[in-house]
Amino acid sequence: MIARTNPLTAARAAALFVSDLSATEQPTAVLVEAAIKHAVHTHGGTRGCAADVAAAYGDYPELAAPRMRWARSLVEELYARRMPNRPSRATRPTGSAAGIQPGRRNSSRAA
């Protein structure tokens, strides 16, 4: 079974992967965030980070896989603590179950 990764988690992990942080260190949350922001800025955005990750996997796959595991686990740990436990999209009420009636405008708006 293939696990799905949140796109924001993947982008943060890719940025951390291409950052200058060492996988042998135990960086603080502040250092991780700063490294992610710096990497996104210096690599031309999240797509640039992803392209450099792909290049690293092509050039050094034996080194890239452990580094990506490190980056992903660090990002998941750091940001999981900040995200409140919310129900998944499949369990959130929609439509009439959420109190929304089709074809009716929100009555709380000023006319």
C-alpha cells in the first residue's frame, strides 16, 4: 500500500532535503523553519527544491533516500504538533448535513 503525503509536507521535506542542515544534528524548530524558508528562496521556490531532490536521487540514490526519510520525519514531527486534530475531508459534514441548503444564500450577510 502506498501512503499519501500532504503536498505541503512534501514541499517542506524537499526544501529541508536541499537545505544546509545536517541530518546528524538535532535542529530546533526555529532552525528547521529558517532552513526551509531559505532553501525555498535560494532554489527558486518549491519546484526548484523538488528538481534538486530529483537530481540528488539520480546522482546519489544511496545518500538521497536516508536524507529524505530524515527530512520527511522531521517535517512531519514539527508540523504535526502545530496542526489541530481535524476530521478528514471524508468525515466532515457537507451540504445539508453542515447546515447548508442548496440554492439559499447565507442569511448572515448584510443585504
